[in-house]
Amino acid sequence: MPFISKIQRQTDYNRFPSSTPIVIDNGASYFRIGWAGETEPRVIFRNIVQRPRHKSTGETVTVVGDHDTALLKHFDCTRSGPRSAFDSNVVFQFEIMEYILDFAFDRLGANGSRIDHPILITECVCNPVQSRSKMAELLFETYGVPSVAFGVDAAFSYKYNQQRGICQKDGLAICPGFTTTHVIPFVDGEPVNRGCCRTNIGGYHVTDNLKQLLSLKYPHHMARFTWEKIEDLKMEHCYIAPDYALEARLFQKGSKEAEDKTRCWQLPWVPPPIEEPPSEEEIARKAAIKERQGQRLREMAEAKRSSRINELENQLHGLEFLLQQLAQVEEEEISSFLSKTGYVSKQEIESTLTKVSQSLRKAKGESKVEQAENEEKADSSTSDKYPLINVPDNMLTPEQLKEKKRQIFLKTTTEGRQRAKQKRFEEELEREKKTREDEERRLENPELYLEQMRTKYKDLYEKVEQRKRLKINGGHANGNSSGGVGRGERLNAAQRERMRLLTTAAFDRGKGEDNFGAKDEDWQLYKLMSKYNDDDDDGSDEDEAELARVCSRLQAIDPTFVPKPEPTPSQAATTEVPRVRPLTKEDFQVVLGVERCRCPEILFHPNLVGIDQAGLDEMTGASIRRLASKNEALEDRLTSSIFMTGGCSLFPGINERLEAGIRMLRPCGSPIKVARALDPVLDAWRGASAYAANLQFQQQTFSRVDYYEKGEDWLRRYQLRYTL
């Protein structure tokens, strides 16, 4: 509806005299309000109320009708869902009803709390007196209306269409509404309440059933299945099948006719970007950027190296000068001289000088061979520091024996360090040799070398990951210990050998007395187990080191290389990583097949959703049987003018299906005619508007004076006459 300002609404409201009634169609789904005599209601909105809180201020606001997403994004709606004043089709929450009436009168243009116009409001057939009295109390006490009239919405729609020749004076009005369905017989233009039937099934249940079916069918798109969208899908695609069982078998077989009846709803989908390999220009650009970064790092390293060399040279000159001064100091003054320098002895100064010299040579980038030669010279020069090692013990005093033990310990430690240095030196030479060989092979054939390196990286990666999986799964590749393979066949050689040693030791131990460990050879068992365990771990470490070297080499020569991520223990326990295919356009399509006829079928078979009540065709037969008179002519007149109104009567095929169902209940040859309202949604309000515009309408109202004098008990006998 077009936007109308508040000033314009108030101006329009003041144009109508106080004698002009206000017509309200208070439906469980939508609320419609307007002026008597008009063909269209002024205001239409959903009959719900929501009270969310503002996210920043915490203030509670009242939102009536359709919520505006742009407005509600500033509010917390998780604790306050939409609430209705209805229980089935009966108003029972009058606090919510007051919010709705306030909003309706404000949108109509009322500029005060008092309404000086008569009110005609619709209600369900056979509405409880308690609900009617509370509604009258709300209108009289809160809004001060002069008079009120209550009428049945289906009756107004029936009379409106009767005047246009759609139905006759005698007939049946079937109104499948939002939460309930009513069947009302009309005799001489007036509803007969004793023949009315009601079942608790309606459009709400159809929408909810469709929402549940689609949520089960497409659980990854549940957020898209909002109530408003499902309502639109229901009204646009659902239909009533002439024979539901036959229609269901048709979809089950998947025939061509079923494909023609299938509808597809395409959800918003953006195709993922196609990852193309980098072009030669892109590779060259990345290589140039990498070269510039490397040059900058080399310059920074060179500057840091120069600063380090200058610092070490100054420190070396200072130590040499200190030794020269120490040589000129007399023996008695050495201790006082050393106390000023911070050193304890001359040997400490010489040791520091040696370390500084080694650091300086290393910083200057001397070759490994030169460093080794210098270290050997330093070691040969320091061999004279241990003069007591080769002297027999019987030739030494107790103090010299202690000094000899200290020298032996120092020499052993020094030799161990030298062996470790020699081993590292040999490993470094081996790595440099491999690097030179790799570089020569790369220069000979770069493409072949790159392919070989990639293949080697892939093999090493799979080998390392396989070893990790074996270690995590206890030697079983797929992590499942069930099957016909014995544990001995799932273990590797080292594990089987350790198991054999433990079994043998346990078997020998069980013979007689437990004397394990009494002999020295018993402890060789642990050495053997440790040997096999170390061999296994050494192989793993070598493979991982080689994998790291190949990975760094590929990163240096191939800009497009991306190393594989390190898997988590849970991922390593599985044999293969699950592959997830990219989402396509078909994954964002919601297909409506048998759901199109399955959801509205509950109007005829409510037991499909667990409601043990009668369907539309059975309710029609029950309503005819409830009439006291067994007049076959009257029954024929009723079945020859079956009138459908309400939102659910818009389903295609409902008239034909209802006619076929009633024909099975009536005697052969009975006249049966089903007609639909001109506008099943708005005809109730239009009929009420035309009724309120009649001059005799004031005689059918219940005034405020009657309410105060006669009380609400008089409402029990109140009955609106629809024929004026």
C-alpha cells in the first residue's frame, strides 16, 4: 500500500462524521480496518506483535504487524518472538489485542484515545461469550466507542457473493482459514449455528508442514526458509491433487509428467572464481620482488656482519693489549692488576682471546678447512695445559692427583666437543656437496630438475605421513584394528623384534625362580630394544630432514610451490583426507516435487500431520446431518450451492477435489456445485463494509448504554441478523 503521512491520515479521518462505522476484519492471520461503504480497507497488516530490546540502550519497543528488517537489525529479537492474540481462531490475549487496535486506529488517522465511531468487528462462528465480552469491554472501556456489532467473517463473505449471484440463499459456506476450518449451513440467507462444524486445521499447518519438509530435505539451507518465503512458495506452487495416492505414485516413479509438475526455486548463488595458473609475467614479477627482498636482506646482513667484525676486532685488540701489559707487571702486582680488569687469571684472558679469535674468523667468513686447521693448531697449543696426565700416580702428591683428575676431565670434555665439531663439520661438507650437485643438475636441465624435486618431495611427504599414521594407529594404516590380520603382521620389523625380545624374556622368567638381572648379559635386552627403537627414530629423523631440505629448495627455485600443511593427529590417523567438491549452481536449487500436493492434502486428511479430525468433505456431510429437519429438498439446495472462502480456497484444484469427495458421500444423482468467492481474502471485509453502510445497521449494534445497563450477560443472547 502507498505511504500516507500522519497529517493526511488525520485529515481523512476527520472528514468522516461520527455516525460512519469503522469496519474491522479481525482475522487470525491479517488485520484489516477501513470505513463502511468503501470497497477496500485502509490498513492491512499481519495480526502479530513483537517486543524486542534495543541493542545499545536496552529500551523495549513494540512492533506491530510485518517487521521491517532494516528497523529490527538494531534490536535483539532472540528473546521476543512474534506473538498473536489468538488461540486457534479465538481471541484470548487482550493485552496484545490492545497493541494491535492502538496501531490500527493510529494508522486509520485517529488523533486521540477516544473513538467516536460505531465499530463492526468480525469473529469466528460460535465465538465463546467470554471472548466476546472481553472484546466489548476493551472497546467500550479503553476506546469509548458508542456502539459495537459482532458478525461472522464467513457470513459476510457469503452475503457479499450472494448479492453478486455466486451462491444462493440456501447453501454451505466452507471457510478454510489460517488456523481452523469452518463449515456453516445457510438457510434463507441466515447461518444455522447448530449445523456448524470446525476442525483445527488451516493454512498455518500447511505452511508449517512445507517448512518442515523443506528443512529436512535441504538442512544446509534452513536459514533461507523464512515463514514469509514459505508462505509465498505455498501460494505460488502448491495445489490440490484430484487423487493424492495416484499423484504420489506418479512422483515416486519419476515419470515425464512428474518432471513437468516439478518446480525449482533458485537460491542466490555466485560462482566461485576460477583459479588460473600464474602467467609468466606474474611469475617474473614475483621472482623480481623476491630478488629485491633478498638483496635488501643481504645488505642488512652485510651491515650487521661489518658491525660485528668491528666489535670483535676492537675486543681482540683490547685483549692483546691487556696481555702485553700483564707481561710487564711484576709477580706481586698481578693479582691487584687483574682485579681492576675483571679477570681472575691469565688463563681466562687467553681463553677469552681464543674465543674472540674464533668468532672473528667465523664472522669474516673463513672456509671450513681454514677453521679446522686453526682449531687443530689451537688444540695442539693447548695440549701443554695437561702435563700431569701421562705422569704415573705414584710420582704425584695428593694435590697433584686432584689436579690430574681435573685435567683428565677437562681433556675428555674438550675431546668430546672436538668430535662433535668434527661431525658437524663433515655434515656441513656433505650438505654443501649435495647443494653443489643439485645446482649443477639444475643448470643442466632446469625443467627436469624441477620435476624430479617435486616428485621427490611428494614421495618423502607420503613416506613421512605414512610413518606418522603407523605410529599413531599402532602399526595399522587405516586406524581400524578389526579384521583377519594378526597384530604381528601389522607391526614393522623393529616392533616385531622388540616384541620377540620381551616375549622371550617373559618366557624365561616364568621358569622357576625369578632371577632376571642377576647376570650382566640380562641387561643387554634393554640395549637391544633401545637399538631397534633408535634405528626406527633415526630413519624418521633423516626423512624429515631431507623433506625439509627439499621443501626449502623448492621454495627457493619455484615461486609457484606451496608446501603442504602439517596434518593434525586426528587427520594423520586417517588414511586419506576427505575430498570436498566445490559447490555448484545445482546445490543452491530447492526442488518442489511431491511437496506441492502433499502439504495442502492435510486439508482433506489431517491425520497426515497427526491431527485426528475430519477433512473438508467429511465436515460437509457432518454439517448436513446436524440439521434437525430431514428434508431432502433442503439438502439438495445446500449441496447445489457450496461456497468456498478463506485464504486456503485459493489452492488450484480444491473445488474439483471437494466436489468429488462430497459426491461420494451423497446419494447418486444429488446436485453438487462448488463455487469460489470472487476474492476469498477480502470479500469478508467488503461484505462487512456493505452491511455497515446500510441505514438499518444501527439497529443491530450493541451500544455502550446497553453494556452498562444490561451487562455482558446480554451478549450471550446477542445475534446479528445478516438480512436487512
